[in-house]
Amino acid sequence: MSLFKKGNFIIMKSLKTDVIVIGCGPGGAQTARNLSQRGFSVILLDYRFNVGDKLCTGIVGTEMLNHYPEVSNYVLNESRSANIHCDNDYSLKIEKNKTQALIIDRQEFIKNISIEARNSGTILKLQRLVNNFEISENEVKVYAKYNGKIEQYNSDVLVIASGYGSKLAKHAGFDLSEHYIYGYQTKITNVNVDKVNVFSGGSLPKGHFGWVVPTFKNKGFCGILGKEKLQNNGLAFLSDMKRKFDFEIEDKTKVWGIPISPVARKSRSRALLVGDVAGQVKPTTGGGIYFAMRSADIASEVINDSLLTRDFSEEHYKSYSKKWDKIFKNELRVGFFARQFYESLNSDDIKGILNHIEESDLISKNINFDWHSKIVMMAFKTKIKSYLKGKMLKRFKRLTFN
């Protein structure tokens, strides 16, 4: 690594690699692993010291096992059933014979992916805060702060997987997701429940839902998801749940933003967005692990072809969006509609719908935790459609379910 001066900074210049990935979450780590296993040189940059250390409940569908079987080594708990509560006077129990979702150790899972990437040749650089980059016709230059100095990294392709609200995406000329929600989550211990509990109403504002999720060894999470910022980070709900379940609070509540609509433009010449920064998240639950990794697989295919053909044009990278849209676009459109519909309901509406679900055969239907459009379609073929009013009815009529 050579040195040269730029302005007031001493720049440490590295060797050029095929790809630079910014962000070691599920999307970034998976992209690095894919490309390094195919023989390309990759540098993976992340501002954190602990890989994968991000606030997340870690719930994924069982389909995750079909694509990434190694996730079975990081399962903390399995969920076959759930209790859904509305206010303090209604509860719906959902019981299934088969596991519906897995609660995984997200941090260890992502750490394992990054280790496999490194073992395949990826150069993993932690505690690197990327503050600038340049994308020219011939190459990409990325500048990262580390230990009081600025390091420069050069490559042919840049993958931005830097998370929700990233200024780096804006710097590259991309728009961010127009719709987002806020998540609040607290680590809890002495958790004496054996299934997922979901809540609406009560101390929660309209359009929000909360949860108590057991993980392992009497530990778990208590959290809230909704479109508005809450006073005291949702302390009223946390206090209610503490009284109800008699758990202990292990750590302070953390807050994070979650995009719930994908960006229209995901690529340009020599650069792609992957994961939360691209809005590749389930709008219904805010979960992003599975979608980020599948998106990374698609991005990796496009980058692979780009490097082999030496075609780094914007036209070539448009195939990323086309392939992604074919798999995910309609799913996220339906999920976004379902979230907006939920936000339009009051407690009486929710109770009425839950009562209908209990009396109908909807509970018996197969529900894929990562693909919600099918059950949404089924639900709106029943009396639930009668709850649609005004703008929501018009939006529903514009949806396509192919």
C-alpha cells in the first residue's frame, strides 16, 4: 500500500480489486462470498468492529433453509404457533403442525458468511468508515477513514450495501425508499413463554404492532413496529409486557429505520444497491435477511457477467433490476398494500378480521413467512374485502397478483 497526499490528508492507496462491497450485512457479505468463491478479487468494508452487529429479531421463514442450508447451525428457536392479541379482550391462537419460522442468531450467521468470504479470498476491512467515492468511466475509487488516516481502494465495480438511509447511495445518484417505518426492540431475559406473541391496540398507537419473541435460555425480544416515532421509545408497551409476562429488561431499547418500498433504480454504470439501502425488505414485518441475500445472489450473477465480458455500462446493470423485479416486485407491492391496509384499521376492525380468520379456514392455509402475497390474496377473497374503503379499495383494484 503506497502513500500520497490529497489536500490535508495522507492517502494510503491499495491495490485494485475487481469489486468493492460497502457494508457487511446479509446483502454485502453474501455478495462478497458469492464473487470471491467465483474467483474474483473482493474488498469488503464495514464501519463496525463486530460483523453483523445490527438490531434485528432474526426471524426468517423455513424457505431460508432451501437456499442457505447453513442457517440451520444458527437457529435459536423454532416457531410453529403464535398468539395474536388485540387490546386486552381478544386473542387468536394459531397452531401449526410444521415449523413456520426460524429465529436465528443473526450476528453469528452473518459472521459465518463473512468468514467464508474471507476464506475464499475476500479482503475484509473492519472499522472503515467510507466517507467518499468516485465512479468514473474507467474505475471506482473509494475512500475510507481508519485510525486517523484515509485509505483509498480501487475497483471495477462498487456494491453499496450500507443499510437504510445511507448517504452513500445518494452520493452515487440513487434515490432512497420513499416509505419507511420505525422499529423498537429491547433484549429481555427471564422470558417464560414458548411461542411468539403479537399485539395490537392497547398502549400501541394505530397502525403499530408489538411482539414478545422467545429466543433461547429464557431470553428474547420485546419490540414494536410502526410508521411513527414513539415517545420514550415505546416505554408504555414495554412496561405493559413486563407486567404481563414478568420478564426482566436486559438492555436499553434500540431504534432503527426500515424501508418498506423498493427503490425504482437499483443500478448505474459500475454500481449496484443491495439490501436495506435498496428497500429490499418485507413491508409487512420489516424483515430483510432473506430478501437481502436473495437480492445479493441476483446482483452477483450480473456482476459476474460484467467482469467476464468487461461490460460495466448502465445498460448491462439494468438486468439486475429486471431479474429482481421478476421475482420480488409483485410480492413487495402486495405486502406494501397489506401494511397500508393494516394502518387504516382501528381496534374494532382488527378484532372483526381476527374473528373472521378464526371462524373461516384461513388459519389452515399454508402461510410462507417470507412470501405473504398468497395469503393476502386469499384473505381478500373473503369478507375481509368489505373493510376496504375509499383509496384503499382503489389501490387494491390496481394490484396484480401474477
